[in-house]
Amino acid sequence: MIRGIVFTHAGLGQAFCEAVESFLGPQEDLIGLSNAQLDAESMPGALAEAAGAASDGIIIFTALYGGSCWQAAERFCRQRPDAWHLTSVNLPMLLAFASKRATVSAPALLELLRTYCGEGVRS
Amino acid sequence: MSLLLVRVDDRLVHGQVTQGWGSVLTPDRFVVVNDAAAADSWERELYESSAPDGMAVTVVALDEARARLEEWLAEGEKLIVLLESPADALRLIETGFHFTELNLGGLHQRAGRDRVLPYICLGRDDMIALESLRDRGVSVECADVPGCERKDLFTCLGNAANGT
């Protein structure tokens, strides 16, 4: 199973995970992680702990391009070849992740999410 | 020329800085003054690629900071300067770069530091540097985000010592 980590500010990551579960039911390997009280030095350890030893890959979702979570995710993915990072997380992105992650590889899923969610921004 | 903010924040560039202070003060450039980041091309590119639209992020080492900052200010740029620690702020002023106000925006808990405010934890080395800055005429104000109440650091410390 591809592991998802929603790494954001305040309680947003956990709230996103709860919202996904309200649509799709309980989710394994979907983790909300907050940067609250974490400094730059402690973020990599927090991400590593959340990532564990996931065998099918890890996708880290962050909310704010350029923010501290985004930076930490970029640094983490540089060290972990089985980890990928996607920013500007939203609920449709996470629903697509949760519903499709059992059927495709992590790189393919990342590309699918990028396309799917880019097209999903509309008014 | 306009030096909008000189800020100590151990996360350097992050959302509170770019989205919070950036949207209120609208700098042309965030200048990260940090030797470690300046010495690592990957880290430097990471910071410099995190700039919001219409603003730049530039990483410089401490020994080149004064010249670069004065050059940008002379060209009329509006700057926000970001430093990792009070010691780096002291080192910057010791280079001859002049500023009169220092914003303490984020120093997180770690061994040897005591919490002063929810977003400010200070250790002995931090206090030595901050007292030296104060003795050089720099006022030290605590504010993590633009909309919060500004607090003078030494008033906070005095109140804490007096139990008020």
C-alpha cells in the first residue's frame, strides 16, 4: 500500500485525513502530520517516523508551496528514493489518492494526481 | 531605500514569512543571511525557489551580507532580512550593517532553551547576543505574525522575573 502523509500547518493534515475517511471509511497508511512546535531540525525526524518503512512508496502532501512543510518534504524526498512530494493539497486530491493507490505505482499515481487535481481547479 | 524587517526565525523562509509578513509588507526581496544555506547549492536553490510570485528570495553568507544588502537598498529595493539566530543578528551588525529594530519571530524549543513566549525559546547564547544587540541600541520586539500583539522582549523577561 502506498503511504500518504499530509504534512501541513496546525491541525489541517489530520482534518484532511478525517474528511477522507468520512467519504471512504477508515484508511490505513494515511497520516496527518502537523508542523506545530517543530523547528527545521526536527521536521526530518518527524517525517521519517511517519514514513516508517513503507514498501510501496510514500507520497507526501503539503499545502503551501515554499513553506516549511514543503521545504522539509523536498529535503526528505532527496534522501528517500521511494518518496514523492505533491503540494497544494486539497480534498479531491486526497480522495483520488485514497481510492486509486491500491491499483497503480507511486510514480504513476503522482502523475495522475497532478493531472487530475490541476483539471479539478475550476469556477 | 527601505529595510522593512530584520527577523530572527529558525525556520528562515516559511509560510508565516512569505504569506504573512510578505503579504503585509510587500518586499521586493527576502534576504536569507545564513552561512550554511549559502554554502550548500541544493539548500540555496530550495530557498530561492520558494519565493512567492513577484518577490525574490536570495541567500547570502554573513561575510557578503553587508555589501549585498547595501547594494539592494541603494537600488531602492524593499527588503526583509531573515536570520537563523540572535548570534547571527549580532554578527550581521558587527559587519557594520546598521539596523535599529529586530523582530524575534520563531525560536523553537530545544535543549538548553527556556520558553519566553509560545513561539520564542531562548538559551544562554541567545540571551548574550540579544543583550549585546540591545546595548548597541537595537530594540528587540517579539511578533510571529503581523497581526499579533508586539511585545518588547526585555519587558517580557522583566515581567517574567517579577512574576507579573
